Amino acid sequence: MRFRFNEAKATEAAACFLRLRGGRMKYLKLIKLLYIADREALARWGRPITTDHYVSMREGPVTSNVYNLIVSEPMPSQQSIWHAHIRTVADWDVELLSDPPNEELSRSEKSIIDYVFEKHGHKNRWDLVHETHKFPEWKDPGTSSTPITYREILRAVKNNEEVSADLAELKAMIAAERIIQPV
């Protein structure tokens, strides 16, 4: 049970964090902030912001598709909204090239991004790695990676009744998305 990844929305969320940081930051810090923002949205509303998929890696939970956009070169034949607005530069940094369209994020989602940045933006990437290693949904995969489900995140941040209700709502939202926007 997963949302279809919305690259435009993830790009807009990443751009918000990059703007708050002056336009550039370590990519490990960015993917941690995005993960924490999605986790916070799941805790508050039972749904994520980025629609990314999550995996446990050695350095903690990761927004998988964003990670792949950062570390992979775009295919020449593909138009990538991420690569049109954000690029990977030297020293493991990502840099905001230009603001993406402001069409995907709600005010409430932007307020979570602001909240997460206020709470965690001053920390360095290794502090965030250490912090996210304490999240119950993270399991050390060694040199590999393992998926993290919405159920695991919700169990870490909510009680059982809320988890069941949120999972039912997520399932309905994902089914509706597939009807409205078939593959």
C-alpha cells in the first residue's frame, strides 16, 4: 500500500527546506528533514507530505525516491522536475537552482515543513542520523536496505485505534488515486 510518488510535490517540499537553509545543504540532511516532515504529517493527519517510499539504510530512515533523484543522473530522454530545480553539487550538497511552481503543497504542509526546520534545521546531518536511529520504525539493515511501511511509522507515533483508522483512510486515498490517475 503506497502512494504513487509525486516528484513535483517532493521537489516543492525539498525546495522549501533548501530556501530555509539559504539554498544549499548536505543531501543527507535534506532527506532526513523530508522524512521527519512526512513522519510528522503521518502523526498529525495520518498521511504523508511527499508521497515518497521509505527505507531503512545504515544512516537511518530515507525518502527513497528523493535519495535516488539526488544520487542518480537524469535520463537524457526524461524531463525531471527535480533536476530542473535542484542539483547535486560537490561535497555531498544539493543546491536550489530555481523555485519550482508553488502548486502542490498546502499551507498546512508548508507549516509542518517550517515546524520541522525550526526544530531540526540547526542540527547537522550526523545529529539527524543519530536522532532518526532512535525511531522505532528504523531497523539496521547493515549494508542493504529494508522497506519502512506506513503501518510501522504510524505504530511509532500513534495508538492502535488511530493506526487502524489511519491505515483504512490511507488505503481508501491510495485506491482513489489509482482510479483518478490510472498508471
